[in-house]
Amino acid sequence: MSLALIAALPFIGALFPGLMIRAGRNVCASITLSATALALIGLLMNAPAVFLRGETILESYEWLPQIGLNVNFMLDGLGFLFALMILGIGLLIIIYARFYLAGSDPMGNFYTYLLLFQGAMVGIVLSDNILLLLIFWELTSLSSFLLIGYWKHLPDGRQGARMALTVTGMGGLAMIGGMLILGQIAGSYDIHVILQNGDAIRESELYLPALILILLGAFTKSAQFPFHFWLPHAMAAPTPVSAYLHSATMVKAGLFLMARMWPALSGTPEWFWIVSVAGLITMVLGAVIALFKDDLKALLAFSTVSHLGLITLLLGLGTEYAAYAAVFHIINHATFKAALFMTAGIVDHEAHTRNIRLLGGLRRLMPITFTIGTIAALSMAGIPLFNGFLSKEMMLQAAEETGLWFAVIATIGAIFSVAYSFRFIVHTFLGPVRDDYPHRPHDPGFGMWVSPAILCVLVVVIGLFPAQTVGGFVDVVASAVVGNYVHEHLAIWHGVTPALIMSIIAVGVGIVVLAFQRGLAPVWDKAPRPEAKAMFDALVSRAAKGANELTDALHDGAISRYLGILTVVILGYAVWAFVSGTHVPGTRELLPIGPVEMVFFAVLITCSLGVVLMHRMRFVALIVISICGLVVAMSFVRFSAPDLALTQLTVEVATIILLLLALNYMPKETPVGTTFPRRVRDVVIALVTGGAVGGLAYALLTRSPSLPTISDYHVANSYTGGGGNNVVNVILVDFRGFDTMGEIIVLGIAALVIFAIVEAALQGPASRRLRNWVPDMPQSRDRHPLMMVVVTRMTLPIALIVGIYIFLRGHNEPGGGFISGLVVAIALLMQYMASGFAFSTERQRVAYHGMISAGVLIAVLSGLASVVLGWNFLTSTNEYLYIPGLERIHLASAVSFDLGVFLTVVGAVMLALASLSRIGLRAGEGVNLTPMDVDPSADHSRTEMRADRQKEN
Amino acid sequence: MEVLVAISIGAMTASGIYLMLRLRTFTVVLGLSMLTYAVNVFLFASGRLVTGAPPILGSLDTLSDPLPQALVLTAIVISFGMTALVVMLALSAYLNAGTDEIDIEKPGEQPETGG
């Protein structure tokens, strides 16, 4: 199966469980299981190529080749091992989680998060491009955040998730830097190329910064000292998550990266000292802390930290033997640690506690769980016949070969490892049966113990027959890590070696240490030590405080200040650009000035000045500003833009009506709010900006375009390509139809937001204010005057026909969807104004929301229709239409797109105004279902159905 | 003619900027409308001024530049959407807070919460 498909399957599968939870938990679990199983089968289909023929499978798709980011996948032994663990243990976890999660836990979400995480992990281990790897790397941080914080109601879960995200996210950021440097040195972002350039990378002067940055990413992910503190806090997650993240996947990602980059980065003193020392410290520290943890999961968490340290140490030593041991221990750790986490989960599930002090004697009550837990824990302790023994022997051997101090410290780590592993068995399962468990435990159902049982079978089989079972497999994987063929003979008995002696010491002393554990625990608890969580919290809160202070200083709530600064800065840039540029005089021939233009110019200048002088009287200002709009429309007429003139006119009408209606519920006067110097300052800013813009406009107008414009293309192809003579309309619906589609979507969204704002305003304090609203201006007694009702009623059909006419002719003459939409909207608007909201709404057949969505949908569909026909999106064709009795109609297929525009415009304008009417209704305006308040032709008392101050609903 | 258009653009900009820097929402909305006119005319003018040459194919030899016209046409409609949205925000803010001042005292706090 294609590698891309293997990586994509979990992501595809993730779409289902979250959406399909209503189909039941078993369906969800089955879908999750199927997605994982399919990916696993796909992976196994590639096994012969990797293991029998020794190939490295490469697959590549271009994504952003300009920056070296391509979707390149690679499958070799190492990637195979990790993908196998991720998917294989994933399968077991999915089964286990089905039975572990309580009825109140949303299982659909859980499986969706799990699959997202699984996909990200598979992506990491199969990536052949480090930029792609980084993307998957960040995805694991994000999806593990969701998983760790799955129990949103628990503060521990939320804090643990946040800490994990912060630490691993910061590491990821550092790693991005390191990877970019690495790619620059190697000259490629493809991993298989980088791995071949190991010498060049190690000799580069940027090697050390790259190494440190990449190791920051790996160490934070794999919880290496001093970043180990997040892992125990992530234990607030449900146990299946812990079992998955901390045995086979998330924390192993850092190890994977170190193993992956081993040929390129290892073999230097820097690598040796940084990696092996960090590993050594982590191993011993984790083991010691684990011994004193009373929470089963915390014990396992720190043991995980310790074992990750062990593997890091092995990778850091830099020898092929150690790398081989690392690979082997990765396999072994995944098997026994996943089983142990699931055992801890079973104990917690059945006894309702994970506190070792409250447990003991479970051997008789839970024999199956006891067997599973004991086998896995003995493997963790490194007892012969179990797989943990084999790789731990190899680790001790490798440490012994490195030096005395390494041997001593490794043995100390092993001692504590034995001690806490035995403690897990002895204090949980052995001893007398107690009668004070929070809940009387018994073995769980088959579904819960089958997963760890399978892992235990692996533990024993690998432990007994290592060479026959996994020997060849480890050979291939280890060869992939080190870059050339390696082989070790895996066996239980190598004779009396130093490693065996160290092992015997570890077991002996470990048992003694365990005997003293109860006595030492109080001393350990009292011993002073740095508390990582407190330090982390302090750091985070200090950073948050700093950020808040900075934000408060910049963002002080004075919007006028922001606008002022914005204007001045833009002005400054403009002046700088002007001063630093070169200029040539304008040569364009100027148009003559006629008397009509002079008049309009004078009106415009007067109104621009007038609106400033009279802005305190808001109604007057509105009237004055609308005159400006009209002059603008006139100028469009004068300068050969009929479409613009029509649009400007109709929009002007709609805007002013809207502002008038809104102003009805706002103060009618603006008080003097600023000091005189401030007004002077604003006048200066305004005049300088206005002067600059005017000057720029003049410079532009007096010079011809220096480059040929693309308009010539539009003009030349308007009729032949777009089937229309009105070039502006053809540009809108054809050449730049995609833009127009975006515009109508924005318009639709704006209208929906207005609706939502009004919806929100009709709750809460605004609603109370409206109910008590008293008109502050004299109100007409006759709100729906006869003359207006009659005239608007008569105009409506005419206006609609004009709208249709403008719409149809738009492709060849001035007009089109925008303008006809506005015309029709204004015609409908007039009905609202004449006869009121209730009257008009009752006669409204189509909801405006529906009209907006229908419009957008029609526009999109008409674009897709051309895709279906094999053309580019929004390509149009045209035809003549003959209807008997009518002129021949030139119909382009773009007309359906224009229809979408039309519907959206009508819907948006009407929704905005209808929303305003609802505010009026809440303010106690009467509701009338008849067209007029006073019907002169009928009995007065029957027509008047006015219900004063009737509230909506 | 060009000088008149340029002065008009400048005048509308100045008027818009001044109103935008006032402290009441409605005035700011008026300022934004004014600025919209100025910007639209400016964009339109980037196609240069031509009289008597609407961009309709047919009898005419020279046409005015259709592209700025198409862009400004959508800009006019979008600015209607923007004005409508802003004025509704202003209205709802006034109804909620009981004041139409645009500057608030402290970040994250309303000048007055509740009725």
C-alpha cells in the first residue's frame, strides 16, 4: 500500500468516530479499529520489500517545492518498527479503551483524538522530508494535548495537558530552527539525502547549534532531564492515553528522531557527552523517584522516564552495539510498559484507586491481572526469561565498555529499576487480602485484559527465543539506524560476563532497597528538592503577566488613539517613500473643466467641509454626507462608468436608510468631547493626510500607466471569451468571478453577523433599555401614510420588472446582478417603510438567510458546473435564446452566477434592514397587519389591529 | 479636470479622517463612509479619467479602463456591508452600554455593565 495512504488512513478515520457517536460506541470503536487495522495491513504489505529485499521505499509528491517542502515518505527498518508499534499497540489500546471509558465519557471524541494522534505519529516515522516531519511533529503536540486533557472537567488534566503542550511545543520550535540549519548544511530537506551527508554536517561550523536545537526538540518530547517533569503530570489523562502515549508513541518520537538522525549527527564528542549524560541522569533520577511514588501510574510514569533515559544513553554512546541495544530495548519497553499501564488502569478501574498504600493482596482477587502485571513487571526489572532482561544486559554491557563511571551509574539505575518493579508486584498484588479497598476488586472482562495479555505473550516469547523471533527484525532496524549492516547474536546466556554480574548485583541490592523502601519513604518525602511544577507555573505566570502588561500598555482601550497612530504611521511611510523616490513630471493630456463639473466640485467641497462642521447634528450630517455620495455617483457618470454610477446610487439609498433607522435609537446630537488643542491636532492630521492623498491622486492622474495594463486583455476577450459586451460585468462574473464569489460570501457573512448582533442585543441590558425606550423625537401619528403605501405598492411591480430588466441586460449593457439586486432590495425596503415590519414579513415567502445561502450556493454550483464539464472553475459559455414575442436574448452561462450574486445582495441588504426592524419592534413600535393605520374605505375599528407595545414572540 | 478630482479626493479623505478621529461611534461611522467615498474614487481614478467612453463593446473605438471599475463596483457593495455591520455594532454597543463613546477606560472593561 502507498505510504501516503498509510499515513492518511488514521486522519481519514478520525473524521468518523466524532461524528458518528450516535450510531453507538461499538460502531465508533469498530471504525477506529478498522482504520488502524487497514493502515497496519498496508504497512505489513510493505514488509517483504523492507525485510526480505532490504529496500528503502521512497515516495514523493510535490507540495511547495520552492521552499523544499514536499510530501516525501520513506520506509526503512526503523520507520517500519515505529509504524508497527504505533499501529499495533494502537489496535490493542482501541480495544482496551472501548471497555475502559466510563459511560459519561464522550467516546467519539476520544477515538477522533486518538486517530489524529496516531496519524501524526505515523506521519513522523514515515516522513522523508524534515519539514513534513516537523508538521507532523507539531500535530502530535496538538493532538496529544487533546488526549491528555480529555477529562476537561479535571483541573489536573487541563494543567497536565497545558504543561505537556508548552514543553513539547517549545522543544518543537527549537527543533524547527535546528532542522532548518541542518537542511541548509546538507543542501536538501530530504532525510535520505541528509543521512548521506553526515560528514559534511559534522564538520560544519553550524553543527553544534543545529545539534543543540534538534536535541531540545527530542529531549522535551522524550522527557529527558531537565525536561522530564511534564510526563508525570500528563498522567492525569485516561489510562489508555497514558498507555499509548508513554509506551509506544509520543515519548518515543524523540528517541525515533535521535535514532533517525544518528548517522548524520552522532559520532562526535558533543553528541556523546550531551546525549549520554542526559540519558544517564534521566535514567537514575527517574528510577529513584519512581521507587517513592505511591500512585501506580506515577510510578510507571517515572519508570518510563527512566527507561527513556536508558535508551537515550544507548543512542548517545555512539557505538553500533549500543544503537543495536537501543533498538531492541525500544521494542521491549513498548511491550512491557503498555501492558503495565493497562494493568494499572485495570486495577484503578476495579479497585477505584491507584494508590499503592491502599492496595495489596490483589493476587487472590484478580489472578489474571496479577499474572499479566507480574510478567510485565519482571520484564521491566530485567529478570531472565523475559525480554527486558536481554536488552538491559546489552545496556549494562555497553555502559561497561564505555568506562567505569558509566558502569557504576548504570548499575545504580538498574538497582532502583529492580526495586520499583518489584514494588509494583509486591505492594499491589502480594500480601494479605485487605478489607478496606474503596471498591471490592475482581478481574475485568475479557475485553479489558486481552490487550495486555497479548503483549505479555510477546514479552515471554521474545524473552525465551530472541534470536528466532525478533533477531532478524532487529538486525534490519538497527542497520537502518546506523546506516550499514549490523548483526548481534541475541541469546539468554552469554556466559559469565561483566554485564551478568552487574545484573545480579542489581537484583540483589534492588530487593534490599525495596525492603527499606517503607522506612526511607518519609525521609525522601521530607528531603528538599526543586519542585518542577511550581517553577514551571511561576515561569508561565510571570510570562503571562509580562505579556498582559505589554498588551495593556499598547492596547489601552482608546480606539481614537489607535486610529490616530495608524493614520500618522501610514502617512509617515508615504512621506518617506515620496522623499526617497524619484519623480518625473506628468505628461498626460488633461481634460478641460466645464461649468457643470465646477458646480459639482463646489457642491462636493462644500459638503465635505459641511459634514465636518455639522457633524454634531447627526441627522443633518447624514443628509450632507448623502449629497457627497450622490456627487460621487455623478462623477462616475461623467467619467464613463455607468455601472459604477448605478451601483453607487442604489447603495447610497440603502446605506442612508439604514443609517437613518439606526440613528433613530441613538443620540441625535454629539456633545463636545475633545479639547480645542486636540481638535487642532486632528485637523492637522486630517489636512496633511488629505493633502497627501489628493497629491498622490493628482500625480497618478497626470501620468499615463508606465506598464501595459491587463485591461486590454479583458476588453479583447470580453465578447469572444465571456460572451458579453459590458466588459465590467464580464470581468465581475467571468474573468474575476472567483473574486466576486469571495465578495458575495463576505457580504453574506456581514449580513449574518448583523443578524447575530441584533439577536444578542435583544437579550441582556440592551433589551431592557429598548423596552423602556421613549422616542426622543416627535413621532408622526400616522405611521403608515396612505400616500406612501399606495405609491410604494404601485411601484413594487414596476421596480421588480426594472430589476429583472437590469439583471438580464447586465451582460451587454450597464447592469447586472449587483445593481438589480440593490434595486429589488430597495423596492422591498419601501414596503417595510410604508406598511411596517409585521405586514411585510407576513407576505415574505422566502427567508433572507435562505436567500443568501441560495445565492452563494448557486454561484458556487455554476462555477463547479464548468469544472464538471472539464473547464476551469467559473468558465462560461454563451448562447442566444429566442422566446416568441420577445427580442432575442443573449444568454451567457455566467448569468446563473450573476443570479447567485443577485440573490445574495437582496438577501444581505434585506436581512440587515429586517434586523433593524426587530430592534424597533422590541422598542415598542406597534404591530399592524394591515397596510395602513387608517383605511379610509373601511370601518375604522375593524381595520385597526394595532397592539401597542406588543412584544415580539 | 484632473485637479478637481484630486482635490475632491483629498477633501473627502481629510473630512473622513477628521470624523474618524472623533470620540463617538456614529461620527466614526460617518467618517468611515466619507473615507470609503474617497478610496473608491481614488481606485476608480487609477484607471485615469476618460469621458464619453463607457466600457461597453460596440460602436466606440476607445474605452475607459474596465478593470478598476469592476473592482470598485464590488468595493462599493462590500463597503455597504461594512457600513451596515459597523453601524449595527455601534447601535448594539450603545444599547448595551448606554453610551456611544468609542474609547473605554481600561482594557477589557466596559465603561458600564448592566442596565
